Amino acid sequence: MILRSITKHVRDQNWFAVGLDFVIVIVGVFIGIQVANWNDARRDRENEALYLERLEQELSDISPQANAGHESVRGDLERMLDVRDYFETGQGSEAFGGEHCASLVTSHIYAETIFYPPTIKELISTGRIVLIRDHAIRTAILSFDQTNAELSQLRTDIQIDRRMLARAHPDLIDAGLAEWEDASCDFEAMSRDQAFRNDFLDNMRRFSAYVSDVTGRQSDVIESLRATIASSMQNVRHAPESGPGTR
């Protein structure tokens, strides 16, 4: 239609009308581009909100699991410290039970989950991390990804050359036939056995690093990211949308 109008005006040499037709075409194209850009921006904002809501839910789900895992291994470490104190002072062994022995038997096990929310993996692997407008959230997500890799590597490093105490010292530890708590330990003989003490202290120090630098740090970074997202979600949900022609 517009092309036919331009052709007619050119034949009639009506240059004002030709110019007006071109202006109409340019304005129409500009408005069309602005509307398309606005629609794209609106979809991006909707996707951003969906990603953040999903990630906040994932972090809310795994945070108590991470905290529970950390508290569990911290309890094991505390019992190991009780045994170490007994080796140093010769006192306190009367309070030891199956749980103290079990903490020694399992001192080579680093089995708590390294949590990695699937939404973070999707955001980074697909490049959609750019949809997150809030610089603090985007930085926190990328930092979480880096920390996750560090935690996984550290857990692997801690396990190099670890000692299975029940296997290395069967004369001092009976691992039991059912539950870990069924294990029995000769703590008095352990205190006199330098080889055992060396192996135990090595395991205890590794386990201490695991508790503070892996499970404890993981709990902290999960909660930190969850709190960062939660504090910014209201701004994302209520951010004004740009309409056609706005900047």
C-alpha cells in the first residue's frame, strides 16, 4: 500500500508527499522496533523473576539439609576432640560410649553432600546469567559457583592418604557387626600406642578442616546467597516496566 502511494507520488512529482511517505515508513519501522524491544525486555524480566524465585526456593530447600549435615559432622569432631583431650590428660574416658568410638571408626569418611542448585548450573551453562540485572545477585551466584568448585576440590584433597583406623589398628578397635555405635575401642591402650595416636591425630585434623572449611563454609555461602536473593526479590518483582518508546 505504502509502496504504491510512493510510486504514484513520484510519477506525479509530488515531492512533499514522497517525503511524507518516507517519514511514515521510518516512524513505523522505529515504532515496530521499539515494540519488539519492549516485548523482549518484558520476557527477559519475566524469565529473570522466574529464575530468581526458583533459585530462592532451591536454596531454601537445601539450606536446612546443609546445616544438619554440618551439625552432624561437628558433633563427630567434638567427640574426637574429647578423645584427644583424654590422650593428653588421661581424664574423661569414663564418659566415652559407642558414639565416641564410632567417631574414630568413621573419621576417614567425608560423605556430606556438596550442594549445587540446578538453577545456577542452568544460568551459567546457558549464559542466561546476563538476565540477572542486580549486580550483587549476579556476583553472588558466580561466587557460589566458584566456591562450590573449591569445596569439592578441598574435600577430595583432604581424603588423600587418609587412614581407616579400624583397619590399621584392629587390635584397638572392633568396628562392630551392625551400627557404627556398636564399635568398641580400647581407649586406654590407644593412649599408649604412639602409632595409633599419630594416625588418629592426622585423621582428626583432616576432619576438623572438613568441618570448618567444607561443611561449615558451604552452609554459610548457601545462606548468604539465599539472603541476598530474598532481599532483592521485592525490587525485581516491583521494578517498573519500560513501555514502547521509553528508555
